[in-house]
Amino acid sequence: MPEPVPPPQPMRAPRTRSCDPFAAALGNASLLGVGYLLLRRRGLAVLAVAGTVALGFMLASAGRNPWFQGVAPLWWVAVTAHGWYLAGGWPRRTGPKPEHPPPGTGPRDAPPPPARRQRLIAAAVAVPALLCVTALRLDAGRIERNASEAHRDGDCSRVLSILDGLWTGHRVVNAPLIVRAEAQTAACRLLLQALRQAQADRPLAVMTLRRYAAHPGALWQGADGRRAELLLAEAADEFDTALTGDITALSTGYTLLSDVLKEFPDREEEAGKVVDELLDRLPVKDACDNRNIVDWLGDRPRRGDVLDRARSTASALVPAALIKCADDLADDERWPEARIWYKMLVDDYPGHELAATARRGIRKADLAIQLETVTKRLEPGSSGKPEYCTNPARYEGAPRYRGRGPHRALIFGQNGHRKRLPSSWLASGAKNAVLVICAGRSTYGTRVATCPYITSANNVYNVSFYRRRIPVRVYELRTGKLVRKTSLQIGGRACPGRIRYTTYVGDAPPSKWYVTSSRWDIRAAYGRLINP
């Protein structure tokens, strides 16, 4: 018996709710997972929103990283294409078409909503989101353009004010622009720092401007020109200092001008003006400072640039600077230094009209130096005698020890005798002396007479009377040579009626006694040396 045939089962529609591919793609283009919601893929929608939030956070915090900057468009393309794909947009995928539902059977699911409605829903979310992103990008571009324009004008204070208008939203929608803006900000801060430094420390400002010019965010074309101006101004200031005699400042100024010519050849005329201003102020008041300046300028090697023009001017000024410096030193009685400058002129410019004056200056300096040496050695030492008596020196300005006298003398030792000589025989100092007489201690010389003396005890004693013998060394001041080494014997009156003495043993007087010398006796002894 045949088995009964089961009745045919009605075909069921697909469980997946159909969605328009364009609507799904447009919904996902909002980056808020709307396309997935239209596809009833809630898990994917949550993941899409989480991915968008994470990407926004990364762009806001680490947008400088080029990798993050490339992820954003890739993420947008990926979720948009994925929504299109899941909705069957490509490759085109359709479910089986039921022929006709069996009579009496209703559809298990509602009919698919029309595509127009889905597109409207997707557009209602995506279009505002995209418009917002577009508006933020346009606003960021406007801010960057305004800042760049101000930056090119060198108005970095305005640049920083404008770029303060950028915020996190701009960073999220246009991270590369924010990176460029941050570079501009860093460059502008360097420029503003350089402008502040220029008021107090030009060399530091020049270094900062060089850093600004090398910065990738620098837009102001006037940075190099400003740096050249600072170098020229600093060179002028160094020359101001050099005019006080600071040769280091003069060298620094020329180094700065050389840097200007090397980096900015078009500024040669301005560099030349700085040098001309220096030359126009020569000679300076201090002759020795002037000499040092022109000497340095004359010795500077030729380099074939506008700075060489100082050499010819300096060469013409050197002889006059040398003689003036030497004269000023001589006026201050700085004779060794003055002689150096006189000698330098004679050696370097022997045929110059000022060479004869310099030679006279050398002679004058030599005499002054000799006089200073002699005067120092004539100062009394701890023993009462000066160093000159053992270490003589010459003073060529003194008269010669020749002819009739009196020859004025400086006498050391035997102060009592010096006081009893005529003032016309004595010199007041080395300037008007002819002789230097160094006298030793008195000893007994030739015996003059022997006389008996009766003491209070009626004892008779013989006392011998002697001349004073004084060893002397006589130096001619002009040559410093010893011209006489002898002994003077000073006579006098012997055997006075009474002699006074002190004795501790008996009542005998000393057996030797000096004669009593008068003023004339002393003059006669010294006269053989001073007034022969």
C-alpha cells in the first residue's frame, strides 16, 4: 500500500532583514555605525563606534605620528565599504526568490522597508556628521592661512594669538594641519625669543635667529636680514669699545664683519660704512690706545674685501700715534714704556720726519731711567750708607769731573763733616751732582805732636795728637766709575791746655788723641777732591 505523500511545506523568507547598500554605506560613512544598525548588526555598530572613539583619542593625543594620520581615512573607507558589502552591494548577493507562498500561509517576517526610507535615515546621521567634519577642516584651514600670512609678515605675536583658536576638534579632523601649526608655533616662539634677546645680547639673538631659519616651521623671509643687521650693530658696538683701547673688542668687531661678508655678500657696503665710522673717529684722545688700534689695523692681513681699506689709513696714522703715545708716557714719567714706543718708531720708520724727534725722546728717556736708577741706589740703607757705594750706576746727564771746581758732591758718611762744608760744594740730589763721595770711619793718621799732661793726682802722662784719617771712595756720577780711592787726613790744633776724659782704672789719660779740627781744616781736606 503506497505511503501517503506529505503536504508541501511553504518556503520561508531569509532571516536577514534586507538593507539598501547605499544606505548601509552612507550610514557607516558617519563613523557612528548607523549602517550596521540598519543591517541589524548591533555588535558591529558598537565596535564601529568604539573604533571611531579610539581613533579620535589617538588623533587628539598622538596626531603627530604619520601612522595615525593615515589610519583615519583608511578606517573611514573600511567601515563604509564594509557596510556596502554586507548589504550586498558588491559583489551583488540576493536571496532565493519564493515563487508564491502557499495559500493560507502568511509571511513569517515583515516585508523589507523601502530603500528610500533607509537612505533618509542614514543621511540624517551621516550628512550632519560629515558637514561637521568638513566645517571643522575648513575652519582649521582658515586659521592656518591667517596664521601663515601673519607669519610671513613677521608678526609672530599675532600668529600665536591666531593659532590659539585651534582645539581638539581641529586636531581630530585634520591632524596634519595641527602638526604644521605646532611647527609654526615653535618657530614663532624662537623668533620672539630672538627679538627679546636682541635688546640685551645680540650674539645670542643671532644664534637664535639661525635656529629659527633652520626650523621647518619658519616662514618669515626677513630672518636672515635681521641677523645681518644684528651682526653689523654688534660690530659697531665692539668698535666703540675698541676705541677705549680694547684690542680684543677690535678683533671681535672685524670677525663679526667678516661673518657678514661671508653670509651676506650683498651687505658689503653696510660693512664698509661700519669700518668708515671707526676710521672717522681716529685718532682717539688716549695716544697709546690710538697707537694700539692703528697698529692692529695695519698688521691685519689683506683679504681682498672692503675691510682692507683700514690698512692704508692706519699706516698713515701709525708714526704720529707712536710719537704721541711715547710723549704722553714721558709726561707721566713712565720712561721705560716711553722709550719702547720711541724706539719702535725709529726702528719701523727710520726715514720718517718724526724719527729725529723719536731719537731725542730715546735720549731723554735713557737719562730719566738712569737718573731714576741712581736716585734709588743713593737712598740710605739700613747701615746708613746707600747701595750706590757698593753698586754704582751712571747718570749721563751729570757734568764731567774735569777742570776747576767746585764739583758738587753727595757725601755719605761723616755727617758732621758734611755740615761744615760750603753749600756750593754740596749737591741737593743726583740731578745736580758731579761726585758721590763715600766716607768711612775715622782712624788715627799722622802724629802731629806729643805733650805731657798732669793729672789731679800730680801724675804726669804724655799724650800724642794725631790727624783724622778717613778712607773715601769717589765716584764720577756721569760714568759711575771709581775715580779716586784714597784717605783724607784732617789736621788741626794739637796740645790744648786742658783735655777732658773719663777713666775707670787709675788716672792716666788716653795715649792717643785727635787734633781739634776747625771748619777750615775740614774744607782743606775735602777741597782736594771737590775743589782741586
